[in-house]
Amino acid sequence: MGSCKIEYGSQVEWLWVHGPIIVGAGPSGLAVAACLKENGVPSLILERTDCIASLWQQKSYDRLKLHLPKQFCELPFLKFPENFPKYPTKHQFISYMESYAKHFSIQPKFNQVVQRAEFDRVSGFWRVQTQDFLYFSRWLIVASGENAEPAIPEIQGIEKFQGPVMHTSVYKSGSGFKNQRVLVVGCGNSGMEVSLDLCRHKAIPHMVVRNSVHILPRETLGISTFAIAMALLKWLPLRLVDKFLLLLANFTLGNTDKLGLRRPKTGPIELKNATGKTPVLDVGALSQIKFGKIKVMEGVKEITKNGAKFMDGQEKEFDSIILATGYKSNVPRWLTGTDFFTKDGMPKTPFPNSWKGENGLYTVGFTRRGLLGTSSDAVKIAGDISDQWMKIKGYSVRNGRDMAGGEDLVRHHFLWWSTSGSTISPSPTSHSNVVLEQQDRVMAEDGASDVDSERGHGGAAKFIR
């Protein structure tokens, strides 16, 4: 990481990052950091938790495996170990992520919760505030992803329920639910797998199906359904491939409508691309539904003290409720001053052009296309930033610069800011003219070297390289 920071007493005031600031140390953040490193560009990852891939390490259930074959889930420049199975387990994937970070010497800055990030139009840089530091950089890469926090639906009466209510983000295993009647709200991949896990631990799951859902076999004759679809899409139109997948599903799984699992009118791939709603890849839950071990219920009308009332008029008692209602982006909570994202925290520009915004803003992991989409975005982002990096570097070499200087502009801006008594970014006053006059020079001078910085208050400052 190319950076320099300043301390005054025991308090760190600000830190200049030579390369991009990356928010999030999940697969997306690691992938783009690795791609940048391969292009000779340093970066800094800010991670709110104490580990990489925290969603996998801290918020996933024990039986979780990759839904797709491992070759479709590899990150750039490093394959899975050959001895890993076709569908790696949760722990194997975490091991791969840790090996990936080690291989590329990626060292995120942990326990840094981004409270606010915005483009400072006065200095021309991104300003990222955490509980400890104020970071400045020319580039900001949003890698917090589509699944940053649990999506908790509003269900009438849920506060009345006397038993435990939990989201799948805290569910680990069905071992503690033996002989319990459990209401599972949600029928996506998580809802299906949690219901199957509960079933195998002698619980009695009732799965709520609120909307239509596509269920596909994970494999056909030992071949991944996803691999079949990817191969066909090279030669056939998307809608024709969707029709083939539905014929395949009806042949291998039967008519799921008879089980209370209505299929959407839109095909599975088209629906995924348009809305992000992933088809369920069956790993055994459907057979348990057919045998009556997993009960399919219509939408919940109301939660009661001891159970739930359903849209079809039924009322049942339950011991526990598990919300398999997915995750959502948290970008709107901390990224301000840009209209690149929707109110739901997704890029407004559709794939494949959703990776780049304005003023050095980039996004990775928002394609709704899994790790394949993440890898694609990471490569594009690294290439684009690398081109800018090389132009800056080339200018500095031609003009005899020492590749330092970007922090000079930030220092000038920060010193005015700190001495003015302002607690937020200064508004464009006469100071902005001074800053903007320097910007063209500084944009051409910045590079990879660590340099000293200084604080604008009286007294001694401690310099750290």
C-alpha cells in the first residue's frame, strides 16, 4: 500500500492513499486488489470486520457449498486447488480466499467502518471517513457488494411471536431444532437449503413461498446445468436457452406447480439478468417436498403469538421462525454526493457497463452474475486505473518528478480545512481557487512513493512512512 499518514499526539488526522481505496474485503475487494497489483498499482482495502470474506466466515450456514462448479467461481490469476471437489464447501472456499490474499500479499485494514465517502470537488479527490481515519485518494472502488447486510422484511405481528426469530445470516445448523416445527420464510437457494438441513436434523420445516420461483436441477447426467447454459449461450439466443432449460427442468424434476412452486413467466436467465433473482439449483430439497417432509405454505398474512396465519386461510403453530429473505446493498448508507446508485444500492447503469462511474468511482460485485461477474469487473477496473496510473507515472518521469505530490494538494486542502475551524468539507470559497490552480500540476506528479505529510496546527507532528 502506497500511503502516508500524520499523527498529532496520539490522534491520526488523515491518510493519503496513492492508489485506489477499496471498500470491502470480500471476494470482490480481493479480486480487484489482485488485478491492480498485477498491473503495478497499489491499493488499500478498508474492511469493517476483522477478517476477509466475512459473509462466508461469519454469516453462512455450515452445510453451504458453492452452487456452481469451481471453475466458474475462480478469481483472476489463481485457480482452486486441484484436490478440491467440483463444488467446494464453505470452509474450502474460505481457505481459497485466504490463500488468494496471501498469494497477492493483500493486507486489508480491518475494523474500519466506512461512515461516509464522498467526492470532494474542491480538492478533486475522494474523501473516505472511518471511525479512526480520514482517507484521501484519487479513486474509490465500492466492493461492499450486493449482499452487505441481511434484508429483513416487515411481517405483520412478528413482534408478537414468543419463540426465536432469526435470519439465515445467524443460522448455522439444524441440530438445535430437532422435533421443532419451523417456519422458513423464503424459497430461494438459502430457504431451500435451510429447509433441507432442518429436515435432515429431524425438524419439521414449513417453507413459505411468497412468489413464483424457478427450480432447476443442479446437474443433468453429471453435467452442471449452469455449464450447459453457458455453452448454449455462445451459439443460441437467451430466450431459446431459457426454453431449453425449462424443458430440461420439467423432464428431470417434473411439474413443480403441482407442489405449490409456480414458475415465473419470464425464463430463468432472463429473470436473473433483469432482477437479480437467482433460480434455485436443487440439491435435494425438492424430493423432500415431494415426500411431504418439507411443507410448502402460501404467503404469511400475519404472525401470531404461537404461529402464523396464511393467505389461504390456514393457521399453524410454530416453535421457531427463520427468515431466508436474502441480503441487500448498504451503499446508500455511506456513499453520498453521487447519483450513480439507486436507492436500493445498485448501479443505475446495467451490466456490462455498471463498473465505472464518474470522478474515479468504480464498483465491483454488483453485476448480479456471481463471481464470474466479479472477476470481469475486477479486470476492467484494474485496466482502466492502470492506464491512468501509467500516464501519471510517465509524466512524472519526463519532467524529473519523484512520483510524489498528490498528498501535497490534499495537505494544502486539509490545512486550510483544519485551521478554518470547519468540521466538514469546506465550501468552494476563494480557497478553492488556490487548490484548483495546483490540481493540474499535482494530478501529474502523484505516484507510488511514500512521502511525509504535516499537520496545520502548532506543535510537533510525528511522520510515518
